Amino acid sequence: MFEEALSLMKHLMQQRGVAVLEFLNALDTSCDPSPAVYDALVRACTQIGATRNAYLVIEKLREKDFWISIHAWNNFLNHLLVVKQDGNGFWKMYEEMLACGYVENVNTFNLVVYALCRERRTSQAFSVFYRMLKRGVLPNIVTFNMLVDGCCRNGDVDLGFKLMKKIWVVSGKRIEPNCVTYNCLINGLCKVGKMPFAEQVVKKDMVGKRIEPNVETFATLLNGYAREGKMEEALGLFNEMLEKGLTPNAVMYNSLMNWLFKQGYVEEARFLLSDMRDRRVSPDKFTYSILIDGYCQNGYVQDAVDYYNQFREENLVKDVVPYNSLINYLCKHEKINEAKNLLGCMITCGLAADVVTYSTLIDGYCKEKRVIDALQVYDAMVKEGQGPNLITYNSIVHGLCKEESVDIAGLVVEELRKAGLMFDVLTCNTLLSAYLSSQRFEDALALCHEMRRQGIVFNTVTFNVLINFLCKIGCFQQAKELLKVMFDKGLLPDQITYTIVITAFSRNCEANEVIELHDYMVLRGVSPDEYTYNTIVSSLIERESVIEAHTDVTRK
């Protein structure tokens, strides 16, 4: 009866648009509505994602001095944990529930333990567990498993094992660890790189307890080996799982293909996709993203395009992520027109481009010095209601500065401010370099002051821009002092810094000064570029030879 009422309520709200208040009014006019009906109404709201309506039911009933059951409250709290990842809504409603005089049952305590473990507050989760025992509420296997998982996710696998060994005693000899308990421990061991111990848990502890490993067990082990680059062991486990008659799921296939692509095993990933289809395991949206991204990363852009076309013909691509991956790689391979056509296909298929799609295209156009096209995409983006982010603005500023349109770049930065975004060190470095290149020294100085005022810390690139400028105008001593400031601030110069400084000094200063500067940087951890180093050494030797020859001629 309950399930029928639940199904009917969901249907009426979703298909007929019946408001939740209409349900409440209808129930009020009925003779004697069962409390279970109100519980069903709360659950119907949570199942269709209507969080506000679910709370409205609780609130309106409370006004009439009618209370939903603790089971309905648990359902509502669980819904909040699923939809509100920050947990604030959960804690607020949990406190409200207690204030109304409700007594927690095992499921309520489990929700609280889960919420605390998710927030890495394991010690507080144990406090709730002890409170639960004092209240005489018997924990179930779910309680223990969440605590074991909480310990492992917090990096304390040893505590997880200690708890697992005490489950039988603490539960009053009612509960024993199950496959989920061991999976939590195995996951914890894999995350800290203890793969031999993780496999031993499966082959010794689980087998000893006659607990059969499931797909999740193998998936965790497989992912652990793959993360360490041990694909042979990972694939061996995959075959072992198949021999046990277990069917891999999409998550496992996705994980394996992802790691194979990352390590350059393209053919093996291709074979795995074929195996996935043979076993009739339906690919999900992550499968398409992994395939397209994996082929692109390994230089198989055409294969990625072919798979995209195949998926589109089969009407399988229903997510923006695979499109974004492909557009990104087309732009990186200077195939911006193909990327734009792909955006058109995407819109034709009824998918709305997001900020990543537009930002990727804008960046691609800017890198090809097609700033006008980039600005047109920007306009389209704004019209579609997609608010540009800092990455979008940085791409446009960089493109405009490369085209020497520094004034327009400054206006874009102002637009960025109006949008409520604060520019970062990347924006500043781009503008600073453009100001110095166009000899707008006052603007460059004003920008440096602005950076300090906004708390934007100079990075290695900022110093490189300034040092390069000082070397170009012959201020070598000041460049040298700025290099020392860089070290004092704890910033390690990179190969670009080394090349800028040593190249400029070798052309304009004495050989001893160049060598002294080289030693100063190398002793502080700078790794010189071998080609630059050899070129400069040859240049210095050649220069010294010319000086010696000139001296000999003068003496004669």
C-alpha cells in the first residue's frame, strides 16, 4: 500500500504538476489520513529532488501539531547528504529534528556517522558511536563499515583493522565483518601504496573467513596497481576476476582504459573497449570522455574524431564533457575551424555549450592570433548566459597583448573587475610584459603597485619579465639585484631566468662576472639548460680569443 501511494504521488507531481500543498489540503479533508501517507509524501518529494517541498510538508504538518515519523526524517536527512555536498543543510535540519524531540534510531546515527566521516571528522564519528552504545541503540554492519571506511579515508588504516577485529565483540557477537568491510580496508591499503598487503587481505583473510571477493574488491585492487604503473598486475587481476565468473562493470572498464591511455597502451585500451561491448556492458558518459581524451593525449586525434562520429550516430553522446575534450585537442593541434564546426554539431544535438567549451575556443583563436574571432565567441558566450571566468578573460588579455592591443586588454581587465572577478598573477604578468614591451613604464609601475595592494604575489614569471626588461635596457646591476630579491623571497629561478641573465651578461659583461653569476645560480639549485650553457661557454671562449688577439696586435 505504501509503495503504491508513493508511486502515485510521484506521478501526480512529476507528470500532472500537482503542487505539494494540494496534496496536504486533500489529506486534511479526508476522514482519517494515515501517518504513513504523510511519510510517503515526504519521500515522494525527496525522490523527485524537490528538497524545498519535502521540508514544506514537515513544516506545515508541524504547524498543525502533526509529526512525521523518524523514518521520514531519516529519509529527508539522507536526501540532504546526497544533494548538498557541503553538509550545512544536513546539520541544520538534524539539529532542528532533535529540537522537536525526536529520538534517534540506528539509521539516524548511521547518517550522522557517515556525515562526520565524509568531513574527515573521524574522532567525532567515534564519539557518536559511543553515544549510540550508551543509549542502548545497537549498531549494525553499516555503522561499523562506515567507521572502518572513515579511518581508512583519513589515512589511519591500522585503526580500521583494529576496529574490524573488534566488530564481533563490540556488537555482542551479533555481527561479523562482511565483504564491504574488507573492501574498505583494501581501498585504504591501496591508497597508501601497500599493494602486497591489500592482495594478502583478499587471498588470506577473506578466503580464511569464506568471504568471496566481489567486483568492487577487484576494481579497488586493479586501480591500486594501475596507479603505481603496474599494468601487468592490474590486467592479471582483471583476468582472474573473469575466471571467477564475475562480470566487470562500466566503472572498472573506465578505470582500466583510463590508466592504459595514460601509460600509452592505446591498442590495449582499444581491445578493452571491444571486450566491454562483447560482454554487453553499457558505456556511460565517462567512457566516451576517457576514450576521446585518451586518443587525443596519445596523438590519435583522428581516432578520437572517428569514435565521436560513431557515438553521435548511435545517439550515445549526451554530455558536454566528450565534446570539450575533443574541442580542446583540436584547438591544441591548430584545427580551430574543425573545433568550431564541432561546437555547431553540439548545439544541433541539443547540447548547451558551457564555460569550458567557449573558453577553450577563445583560447584557441587567441593562440592563432585571431582575436576578432575570439571576441565574437566571447559575445556569443555572454548572449547564451554563460558567465566568462578568469581563464576566459586571461586568454583574451593574452591574445590582445600579442596583437599589441594593450589599451583594449586594459579595458577587458576592467570588464573582469565589473564581473566581480579578481585578476590573478597570470593576468598581471601578461599586462606587465605588454606594458614594458611598448615602453609604457608608468603603467607597468602602476600595475606592480596594484599587484602589491591586491595581495597578488610576484611569481617566477613576474621576475623573469622584469629581469628581461632590465637586461634589454642595459641595467645589468639592477637585474642582478632583482635576481637576489627573487632568491630572498624563496623563489627558485627557472631555466628561462638562467637563459635571460647569462645570455645578456655574456654579451655585455666580463667573463669573470658571467661565471660568478652562473655559479651563484647553480649553487642555489638552478638547473641550466645544456644547450644555452654550451652556447654561452663557446661565446665566452671565442670572445676571450678575440680579446687576446687584439692585445697581441696592439703590443706589436
